[in-house]
Amino acid sequence: MPRLVIADDHAVVRKGLRLILADADELHVAGEAASADELLTILHTRPVDAVILDVVLGDRDGIEVLKHIRALFPRMPVLMISMHAEDVFAMRALRAGASGYIEKSAPPELLLEAVRRVAAGGKYVSPAMAERLTANVSDRGTSLPHERLSDREFEIFRLLGGGKSVTEIAHALNLSVKTVSSHRTRIVAKTGLETNADIVEYVTSNRLR
């Protein structure tokens, strides 16, 4: 029986996922985590077969948490789940080592299918995402500006788009102001969005927050 950990900072989401997973007798929820620290403590102290991980976990970027898990537990299957449309985060999650990605708005039967597949060691993406992945391989020249960013640049890009200053971002991510400013310079070069107002408008219109 696969032992699962649900990592989401919203208690109501964790409860909802538990209720859905209760319909599958072969799946067992071995723990819940509301933060990255809680999740890592569970992984270090209990037997776990798979993780259901939110793309945003409290004040931590879920993609960075995923990378940390992959470094510590290379064989741990991780299903990323998010309120954001899959075209925003799925590609990044899969590149970072996720075994699958599913939206929180997906029907319960699809969530169960995704969890079962990932817990069994397989991969899960929606049919629409599978088509997008194929198209992305065959045509690299049509990516959107934000898709050109590295994961760290994208994280800072979203924070800038939320109205955060360079200093505030440096404090939130435990980085120096100089480092964040350097990332911002690269963001401008890659996206062509020169002002913070341009970035806020882009992030808002493309529903990246």
C-alpha cells in the first residue's frame, strides 16, 4: 500500500485531498505537511512512497522544494498540484524532476489516476500537457517570454509582478540585494519588460500569480 504525504499550506486543501484519496483503498495518507520544514522532517523520519506537493508551499517556492527533495531522496516520486493552470508551472515542475503535475480544479477521478500512476513509479500529465510537451520539443522558437527564465529568475519575476521591491525579495529569499538585482537585469534582457510596471502587467495578464 503506497504511503503518501500531502504537502500544502492550506488545511482545507489537505482535508479535501484526504477525502478524495480515502476512496482508494490501496492508497494510505501517512502524513500531512503545511511547510517545507514539516515535509522534510516527515521524509527523514517516516517511510514514505510518494509526495503530493503544492507549487507554492507557504513562503517557499514548490519547485525549489522539489529540487531539494530530489537531491535528498532521488527516487521519491513527487506529484505537483497547483491552483495555477498547467501551462504556467507544469513544464518547470517536470524539468525539475516531478513525476507529474495536476491542477487542483481537476475532477477527483483524474487526481486519483495521477496519484496512482505516480505512486506506482510512473509519470502523469494531462492529454493537453502531453501535446504541449510534444509541440515544445518540435518548435523551440515560440516560447512565451516568461518561459525563457530560469527557475530562480521566474520566482523573482513573479515576486516583482506581485509588487515586491528588490530589497523585499532579497529578504524573502535570503539573497543579497546585489544578487536579486543581477537576476532582475537578466529578466529584463530575456523578456524585454523593462519596468516594474511592465512586469506587474505581464504577470497579472498571464495569471502567473
